[in-house]
Amino acid sequence: MDRQVLLDHLRRTRFSSAGRERAQADARRIAAFLRAEGARRVIGFGSTFALYRRFTPRSDLDVAVEGLPPERYFGALAQAQEMTTFRVDIHSLETMFDYMRESVRKEGVPL
């Protein structure tokens, strides 16, 4: 593939660093909210935080939480979604699959 064609494609399909920075700022606000809801620990992971992963306008915010009371999960998720234009996925560290927990361990960013 022609190098210039590839560069043009990447410019069109990749989100600017400003978009990733906005997503990270939204995640920090959401983390503060989740701690107020009872979460002891909040960790961001996925394409918003791992610079080697592709981040696009369709990327979501993946947030792992520890200690969020189960009865507050759905209300917290709905409120978190209202705090950003990105789709939000909140994952419980206590119940997530091992492969996801390993991803959080390797690339997670405490929020």
C-alpha cells in the first residue's frame, strides 16, 4: 500500500488526540461520581487509555470499579452516561472475566 494513502486513511479514521483527551477528562469526572456512589477503586482501560489502541469517534469509555454496591449499578451507569457523549461501560472488578481483569491489570489507569 502506498504510504501516503495509508497516512490519509489514518487521518480520516483516527480521532484526534484532543478527542482522546476529552474522553479521559470525562472518565475522570465519572470516576469521581462513582467514588461518591461507593466505589473504592476506579480504573480506566481500553482504547481511551492505551495509546497503542485505536481510538475513534465511536470508541467507548471502559471503566472498571471495585466496591460499587450492586443496587447502585444501573442508576450509576445511567448517570455516568449523561456525563459524556461517549458510550460508557462500567465493569465490576469483582465479577469480570479473568481475561478482562488481566487487561485492566496490564493497561489500566487509576482514576
